[in-house]
Amino acid sequence: MRYSGLRQLGLVAVAAIALTGTASAQGQAQDQGAPGGTKDGTAECGYYSADADDQNGPPIRFSAVMNADEESAVTVSPGVGRVDFTLDRKTLKLSWKLTFSNLTSPAIGAGLRGPQTPGGEAGVLYDLSPGTVRNGAEGSAKLNEGELRYLVQDRLYVNILTQKYPAGEIRGQILKERPTCNAGKKTT
């Protein structure tokens, strides 16, 4: 049974409510009798399925907005960055695109790290730009169930290391993005 660990933690229900916006929206989706909440099976906001093992929904999007304020050590940098993530529900493949600018010195590492709580430190799970760290780097990795748990619990972050700040110059927590809503638009 896929996502058994998530079901045991009750995260499937949390994810379903988060994807529909509210528990009220979840009930409305069920009342309309279609898996997605509308008569044609699409959702007006996000995706909902009563089946806890449903893997047919759209990809789930996450992002990390990075700056020096998020570093656990004192860091003075005008640097900023962002990583956009897409999680495929069926394969648990997490894809990303890394962008950054205004670092104080050349980047020497960019890693997805965890598990941790905000302000804490953790080891590298995935190198986001193997070899030379470059702006615009893209990649992907297949998550295991433990890493998936950490992702949905907001316990993963991205850290960019530089020559001047080898422990990290900019950092950002990976958070789930709100779904794009089609409220008021006619679906066909």
C-alpha cells in the first residue's frame, strides 16, 4: 500500500485538506459527487480525492525562498535565491530548478538538507547542482517515504555555501505552495 507511513501519521487527510483549502471545501467537493469537486471531476481550487491512496492528482509544488536572514550563523549578504520543486505523486520524483543572485563570493555548494527544525542544522540529502554550482541548475531525485514525510512536514531546507561563507550564505525552508485556483472560471 503506497504512502502507508503518511496514512499512519494522518498526513493524507492533512494534505487533502491543504490541497482543497479548507475542511469546508473538502466537504463541498464530496457533496458535488465528483472526485475533484466539480461535475466534470476537476477542482475549482486544488485537488481532492476521498481515496487516501490516490496517486492520480496533479504534481504538488513546493518552493524555498533563500536569504541570509534564514542562516543559523550571522551572515551579512545581499544574496537571494529560490528553488522551485515539483513532486510527482505516482513516482515520488522531486524535480527542481535553482536560481540565485548577489552572493558575496562564488558558490561552492547547494544542497537540499534535512530533517531539521527551523534554525537547526542538518546533513545534505541531495546536491542540487553537482560539480560547479550554477544559477539555473535543474535536477531531480526519487524520494523515499521518510524523505516524503520530512518534505510534507516542512523539515527540509536549501542552503547555498560560498567561499566567504562555507557554512552557508543563504538558506530557505522548503514549503508547500498553495494550489492555483480556477474560482469563477468555467471548466470544460
